Amino acid sequence: KLRARAAERAPGDVRISDAVPAPVSKVKGRFRYQIMLRSRRTREVTEPLRQALAELRKPRGISCVVDVDAIDLM
């Protein structure tokens, strides 16, 4: 749902991957997934993502972490 909402709000040149299991897919009994957003300008990614996160009602026990300019995807 987060990916779809961010895609609806992002400009056309922002590339958004599908949600896929993270390279380390399970840590301490919790499953991890990642979505990557790519753009030449940070604001084109951060604003749509901020809006999508604000609208999204996450189920109990679900958390989202945003890493801007990620160096390592682990």
C-alpha cells in the first residue's frame, strides 16, 4: 500500500521499486521488506513519501524506517 500511495504522488521521473524482501529478510523474528525510490532530486522523493506515510494506517506491530541516501541496503 505504501508503494502504491507514493507512486500516485511522485512525479513521473521518480522510479519506485516493488516491495521485496530485504537482503536479510528476517531479524529477531520480524520480517523485513524494502522499497527503493530513486530520483535526481531528493525533494521529488521525500515529499510524496512523507504524504504517503502520513495517510497510511499501519497495523499494530508494523513499523517503517526511511533511509535517505542509503549507503548499505542490509
